[in-house]
Amino acid sequence: MSFSGALKRRNAARVSFAYVAAAWLIIQVTATFSPAPLMAQPLRPPAPSEPMLALRDVAPVIECEALLKVDAVFTDADLTHLTSAAVFVEAGKRPYCRVEGYIAPQIRFALHLPTEGWNQRYLQNGCGGYCGTLASPDNVDAAAGCAPVADGAFARASTDGGHTAPFDDGLWAVDDPQAQVDLGYRAAHEVAVASKRIIAAFYGQGPRYSYFTGCSDGGREALMETQRYPEDFDGIVAGAPANIWSSLNGIFQPWVIGSNKAESGGYVITPEKIPALARAARETCDGVDGLEDGIIADPRACEFDPGVIECPAGREDGADCLTAAQVAAARRIYAAPAGLDGRQDLVLAVAVRAQRRGPHAVSRNPAAAGASPSMEPKFPCPSTKG
Ligand SMILES: [Ca+2]
């Protein structure tokens, strides 16, 4: 590939993937889109919260550093390699053994194992955007504020998803089907498998309960886990899942951003208006699912017109209302993608076709079916075995 060709691809990738950076905003805006009203299903009130089942604390049976010894957990024939293991002490948290490693070819992960008071539970975190960095396993998304997690009684893990890059840069995926597969579904699963083996070696038993939490792409990973590897976790939180990328990133997000572009070059609807828009949508749609709980269970079952919060006559703008231009932009977004002639059928057909082609094209990659032990890491991970 020529330099100019590579540059075009890089720029195209950056432009395309920049949409993901705004995914959280779009998800907020689009949470109440209603292209096709469906029958609303009545919801049951949530069960009263019950205290977490108490399990006895379990102590390690080997030293943290001993995990690095050959065959302590993994053999040379395994795809998983540990690169470091050391005890850390932080204020307000149980001391923990931090283990780092990678699963061939280059899925990096980190695992924190409490050295005292492990409650026999394991929590794995998803990564957001296009991942690409190894976040702390203590960034626990929806589990933040949960006391047993906060004080470090859980074993917890994180991964970079199988590549190194800024979270909004997708260039790593160009011509690399293995990396696509790894972020697509393999990283979350393989890290779960590897973590459970390490936990079993460290404590002399595996976790009694395992959980996954993730938001945005982490939410997509959560859904992927439920579909492909339902045995990995006992409980899963799929937060704001950025699901089905081909239509989401290829059509829907460009449509949302294009619909929200002002002639001046800026955006029409700005983030500070989202709370008012979300509040109005909830007021209109919350009860449609049969339960006033602040959650719109099926946005498609509700008709919502952003015009209900247009600023009143004599008042041009305000944090609690939308300008006329913002109402128009919101209506365009809510109307769903359409061609220049206003037709939606072709756009939707492209989206459906892309969905059908995407996953099958990736899953045919032979490495996806079962990675070969001969695959070498693509980044320099010093081997600490021995
Ligand atoms: Ca509701």
C-alpha cells in the first residue's frame, strides 16, 4: 500500500472512529428513538434488594511472586504468559497481588488478587471506545460504590482488548482480522479463563461467583459474553452497550452527528441540553412499559416529540429548554437515518446487509476458532518464566 493510500486510510479511520468518542452522548440522545411502536410489555417491580450471600474469606495458598514460576499456573504450551506479579498496598483497600500478563498474540490483562479477605468472588471489567489501553482493574464501572468491591474483597481484572492504541483510534484494526476477533469477543473470554486459572492457583480454589461489568464497548462485550460464553459469568452488567458496530458506527452515528451539525460548523444540540431532553423523554415514555421507575424499557414503544420542551415565546434559550434549531435537529435525529430523497428503506437495507456480512467475515478467520500456540506476541513482553 502506498504512503498516500495508507494516509487516506488512516484519516478515514480517524474520521470514522471519532464518532465513537461521542457514543455516550448519542446513546443518551437516542435512548428514546421510536421508529416503530411495539406492544409494550408490562414490567414486574424490582425485587427488594437482598444482602449479598456471605462467603467465608479465603487466604492465598502461595506467594504472589510464585505465580510467575514455570507451571505454577501456565505451561510453555499455554497461550497465556505472565509478565509480573507483586504485592501492592493502598490506603483504604486490602493489599493485593497485581498480576500482569498477555494471551497470545497480544491480549494484555491485569488481575488484582486480595492477599487477605478474598470473598470468593471475581469481577471482570470491560473496556470502552476501541479499548487499546490497560486500565486499572479497580475501574469498576457500574460496580463503583459497591463496598465489597471498593475495599478490594473481590478479585478483579481488566484487559486492553488485544491491541495498543488511543481509545478513539481504530487504525489498529485495518488488515488485522486477528485483532478484530480479539476485541470482538476473544479478549473478554480468554481473560476470564486465564483469570480463573490464576485465582485457582493463588487461593487453591476458583471463584464461587464471577461477574462482568462494562459500559459502551464494554457493554457490547458484556452482550457478547452472554451470547458466546454464557458459562463465564454468573452476573453481567451491560451498560449503554455500543452494539452491532457495522450499523451503529457506519450509519447511525454519522447520521446523528450530521443531523446535529450547524452551518457554522459547531453542533446544534450541546451536552448541557441533554439532561432536559432526557428528562422530557422520561416524562413522556417512562410509564409506557407499565412501571414508573425512571427507565424506558423499550424506546420503540413510545412516541416522543422534542418540541414539548421548545423554549416558550419570548425566551430564546435556556438550560431547561431547546431552541427552535435544537428541536429541529432532535426531530431529524429521532426520525432515523434517511437518504437525500428522504427514503429510509435503502439505508436500513445497507445496515442489515452490513450486519449479516460483518460477523461472518470475521469468524472465518482460522485463528479465531482456536489460536495456535505458535502465535508470537506483537509487542515486546519480557518473559519472566523460569
Ligand atoms: Ca419505566
